[in-house]
Amino acid sequence: MKKVGLVMRKIQFTESQGPRVFAERLRDLAAQLGVEIVFISPERHVSGHDWIAGYEHEKGDLVNYDIVLDQMYSAGIDHVIYTVSGFTFLKMFFKNSVLFPHSFPDPALTGYEMMKPFYGIVDKAIVQTEFLKRQMNEVYGVSDVDVIPIGFSEQLAEEYFDPSAIVGNRVLWIGRDEENRRPDLVLEYARRNPDKEVIMVFGGMRYKESMKKYDIPHNVKLKFALTQSEVFELMNSSKVYWSSSKFDTFAMPLTEALAMGKIVIKPEHPCYDHISSHHAFAGNEKNWFELINMAIASPLNYSMDNRDYAFSKFSSSVMKEGYRDFFDRWLR
């Protein structure tokens, strides 16, 4: 079985959110394709908080190269997928290196200035959307780019789909306590709409502490580090899914929301153009609250159009076929 290293930060492997879900899904589907995904991560990391000056993640990645290289060499790996730009220099040691970014140098994101120099030396990438493929080419001149989504679990989307369990006034938001995710907007919506039930889900337990700085309205429920099963069950019971982020490389919860037939309210930024179905509505902070309330008031409780679209575009089966084609070419 051919080995491929997957290099991520330690914190990405330990939190219950996108990067770890992606890693586990890639490992499982790759095994079906005859490829062993080996998780590689430095045992030390500089900081779990990329916004502390002097401790930005990319700096931490640079001082961890010795650990990463030792793990790669000892495992006999010569092909590597890395998910953060700080490990771009791996291409100096392994010619078969490919970037799969969980973040991107966009001005809306913390630390984007630090990411930019690393992207200047990327020569091969896998991205999740056509928008990112265009950006990689137009901004950084990277033309060798495959588009493969992070596929949602069809098994979970089938198991937990139950329209009778939908709570008509329930709004679900999934994100982080970071400025570009706009949790403050979610809390303000809840304050202005006390008749709505708003559930905010955070990927890591560290946000349990950081959320204490806010005055949490009575109609907001906070949840932390949920399992995928818990996310899908909660997604099913909500009528509306809302994303208020300024920028995303893929927005996996949005594709899961489509798969569960939710009415989706999303940002109008073109990075969300792939979230495009009959009942996915784009807006901004000037009209989001109205869009959510119109969606809640809709006689439509769920959208089979959204669900069908998600299964055709973003399922784990679509992801598997994408990697089948990619591995056939890359590992030949």
C-alpha cells in the first residue's frame, strides 16, 4: 500500500472541527483506494492562538520542521499533503508535495500577511472550490490545481434526516470565537429576536472560556466540540442554517446544512458561490436578520432541492472519486 503523509498542526488534529474531520475522512477513503494516509504533526507547537503577536502559526510551523522531517523519513514517506502554508518548504525535501489549504491569504483572515510569502512558492495544490482554483492562479500563478470537496458523510445525512424533528424557530450557527466569523452578530440577532432559538456550535473546548467575555442572551444555547453525529442531529432539528463568516475556503457545515435540507443563509462573498441551490440565500450584515426571519416564517420546513444538490456535489462519494483520479495521476 502506497504511503502518503498528511501534515497538519497538532491543534488541528486535536479539535473537533473541519481539519480533523477532513483528515479522518481522507484516511478512510484513501484506504479504500489502496493508499495509506499517515498523520504527521509536530509534538510541540508555539501557541494555540494565532492572533498573539510573535506566536503566529506560520512562525510555529517553521520551528517545527525538524520534527516533521524526522517523522516523514522514519515512516518512509516520499509523497506529502500539507494543509497549512507554513509547511510549504517541505517541497525542498519532498518533490511530491501538494498544498491542501484550510486557510487562504485573504484580507478577511487573521494573519493573511504572514501567509502570503509562503503561497509564492507553492507549485501544486488541491482546493475545495472553483473560486479558490481561480484565486490560486490569478493571485499566485499556481496553475497545477485540482478541485476536490471535503465530502460529507452520506451515512450520517441519511441516518439523521427526519423532517418531523425540525423545530420551527431554531437557527443554527457553527463557527469559532474569532472576529472574522462574527459571533457578535449572532448574539445581536438573538437579542433582537427573543422568540427565536439560536444555537451556536464551536469546534474546540477552548472557546468555552473565550465566550465568557460576551453577554449571552437567554435564547442562545452554546455547544462545544460536538461529534459528527451530534452535529448532524442538531442540523436536522434546525430550520435555518446561518453562516456569517467573512471568508471561507470551503465552509463544510454549509454543505452539511444543504445535505440536511436546511434553508441556508450565507454571505454574498464569491468564495461561497458553490453554495448555490434553490433555498440558499446570500446577504450581508445589513439584511441577514431579515433573511433569517423570512426563512423562519416560510411555510417550507426543509428543502429537498438543497439536499439533492449537496448529494450531487459534495458527498463523500464525490470526494472519493476526486481522490481516486488524483492519486492515479500523482502516485503513478
